[in-house]
Amino acid sequence: MRSPFCIPSVVSARTRVCFRFTCFTMATVSGGGVEGKENLEKSIEAKAKDEKKKAEEEIEKILMEKIGPPPEKPLPGDCCGSGCEICVWDTYFDQLQEYKKEKDSILKSISPP
């Protein structure tokens, strides 16, 4: 029995399907031939890309909350070039190394084994 809230319809290579009271849209492969299969593959690829992008954004958000942005790279004119004992570049690379360590430890803690 179809849901009274959903009327199946065919729109190009997509079909609205109702199962019990849940409706969803899927690509039509039968009768669509190669075109239907290509549309299905593109749909799956697009969904995978979207999910990957959302996961990357979520990871970036977690990193920003826990450790903030990476250290700012000095401008070429920030170094005087006189061989200071502690150069702005030394400080930058030390901060960058520490940031990468913290980032790696956070990534290990949030990623599944």
C-alpha cells in the first residue's frame, strides 16, 4: 500500500519510491540503459564527495576549536638577515612543528581505529 503522502513519479532518470511511509529518490537503472547507469554512478560519486567534504569541514572545525589556526608564516622582510641567535624563522618552524604534533594527536584521537 502506498503512502497517502507520496505519489511515485518519474522525472528524467530519477524515480520517487515509497516504502511503507518513507519516500526516497533513486536513479532509474532499468529502462535507462547506459545513461541510467552513468547517472547512478555520478550520483554515488557526488554523494561520496559531499560526505568527504563534510567530514573534512568537521575535522577542521574540531581542530580550530582545540588548537586554533596554524602559526602565521613570517613575511620575507620580518627577518633581518643578520644571523640572530633566535630568528623569526626559527620561532615559526618551532611553532609549526608543535602545531603539527598537536594536530596529529587530535586526528588520531578522533579517527576510528
